[in-house]
Amino acid sequence: MATRSAVVVGGGIGGLAAAIGLHRVGWEVTVLERAPELTAIGAGISLWPNAQRALAELGVEPRLSAQRGGGLVDRRGHRLANWDADLFVRNHGLPLGAIHRANLIEALRSALPDGCLKTGVEVTSVEQNGVVHHGSGSIEADLIVAADGINSPIRQTLFPAARVEYSGGAAFRGIAKLPLKPALSTTWAAGIEVGLLPLLDDEVYWWVSEARPAGIRHDDVRAYLREKYGRWREPIPQLIDATPEILLHDTYHLATPLPTYVRGRIALLGDSAHAMPPFLGQGGCQALEDAVVLASRLQKSTVDEALRRYDAERRPRTQKVAKSSIQAGASGPLLRNPALVALRAAFTRLLPAAVTTRVGANISRWQPPRLTPVPLQKP
């Protein structure tokens, strides 16, 4: 069989993973990224066991910080519920992992074949027969993978009515070095979530999610956080002070599920297909799953049949995860009613570790299809 070719539009987690998977099963791949160089927008990322299995199937195994324990605590540091690492492994199959987003992007980039990634290339339009137009020409391919993010121009072309919707909260995020690494923890208050996720090398990824209108900005983000959280439990104030750069962004998700992830020879993947809010930590994880499933279905089938199977497998699962993520936000960081917040805290105190460590297991126990490495055929 002659070597088949694909163009991946977008050099984020999903796009790079898709390129690796397709190359692994014998496809010739070109990745087009509009940015002049790959940069990791963001701070840290949690990699649930489903994502770790997807990465392993792609042959990419970055160094992760395996979470050793923790729990839900209140703003004064009093424990509400325990999170047991051994029970987590028993329920999910692997430890919860965490990594600096830049390190994950670099691990994926390093696994690409030489010359595959083209940066500084702006895709101007695509055709459903596999033609990609960009600033300096066009490329004909057997497949186009649209991994161009939450504001995907390709999705907008294929589904003009699709739109993103504000998820109800803004997120402050950062990474700081702390000699005494804290445990994994989440703190809830009315309309607030503060999370700590230990990384490697004495680094801690932290975030603050606040329920509030979109578009609010601050002249001095650090001063705002100090004023609001300076008397919260340690090490939250320490982390705010020790973070070189604090990021702030509003969170959005796809307002209405797409009717299909496929149009002609174009497959949507990751946020372009199923952008979800961050409340389950599954956005990047689902993109990695997408990449493995897409590659696996394209190993032997025709493009049309493979894309039909990809859509049939990925759309129901990812849309269910996206819906669950929206629900998790409503009962978690976006919950503002004081009576319901107090009731949630009282209920949480009653939960044994055996229950808290099962949260998300129905998603994270996913097993990837097998990829059979195939050398590229000579033309």
C-alpha cells in the first residue's frame, strides 16, 4: 500500500499526539502551527491514567509527578476528606500524574519525525477533499486533522452555528518552587476553588477558580490575590508570592455538542471537537485519547471507514465527559449559594477515602486500542 499523507492543523497537545500516532502507523504527516515557535500556554496539567495509557501507546512517556496523597481541605487547612494514593491506584489502575505543560509539549515534539513540524504557517482554508491552503501555497493530503483549538477556524467553517460559551468562572494559574512540597489538595469556598498539584523538582502547580462575570481584569493580579487569599491556609499565600508569572484567563466550552466530528476527509480532534471546562482535568486527556483512536482506526481501513469509526467511538464518550465537566463545575467551584456550600462541606466530611478515590474512575479506566508500528514506505 502506498504511503498515505495527513496534514495536522495545530501544534498543541492533541495535534502533536495525532501526528505521532499517524506516523507510528505508517502515515506521512505534516503539522502546521501558526505560531512562530511552539510555546506551552498554561502552567501545569494533570494526566489521569487514561491519558498516561494513551501516551504510552504513542511511545511517549514523560517524567510525571505521581501524586502521593492529599484531600479536600477548608480555607483554614482543616481536612474535609482524605485522598488515598494507594486506593486511587486500585480504582484507576495508575497513579494520578502531573507535569509542567511545557515539558509535556517538549516530550511530544521530540517524538515527531524530523521535518514534520512547520511553525509560522497560517492555514487560511481547508477543503473536505483534503486540500489545505495556507499563506504560501497549498497541500493535498489524504486526511486533514483539525486540532486548532477551542476557537477552531476549521470548526467554524464546517459548523457555522457552533459557538463557545462562557463556563462561568475565571482561572488564575501559576507554578512556584517550594522547598517543602505540599500534598495534592483542593479547597472550596462559595464560588471559589483553590487547588495545589505538586510537580517534579520542588515545583507546585496551583490555581484559583472564581465564579464571576467574564472579562474582569486587574491592574495588579498578584496584589488582588494577596488581598483576597493572603489569610488563607498555607502555602496558598506563599505560592502567590513565589510565582514569577501569574496567568489569568476566562474559561469557555463548546455550547452545543457537534453532530459529528467528521466532514469529508477532515477529522476534528481535541478542543476543536469537544472543548470542555477544566473542572474534571480531562480536556488534554481526552485529546490524547482522540489521537490514539484516530491512528488506530486508520491503520488498515480506508479513510472514509476509519473516520466513521472514529466519530462513532469518540463523539459519545467525549461529549459525555464534557457534560460531566460542566456538572462538576456547577457543584464545585461555581457553587455560590451559602446554604448549599455549607451542606456540601458537611456531606464531604462524611465521605470515606474509598469513595473520594473512586471519583472519575469511570473515565480514567479507559484502555487504548493497540497501535502497530509500521515503517514508512519508500515512494
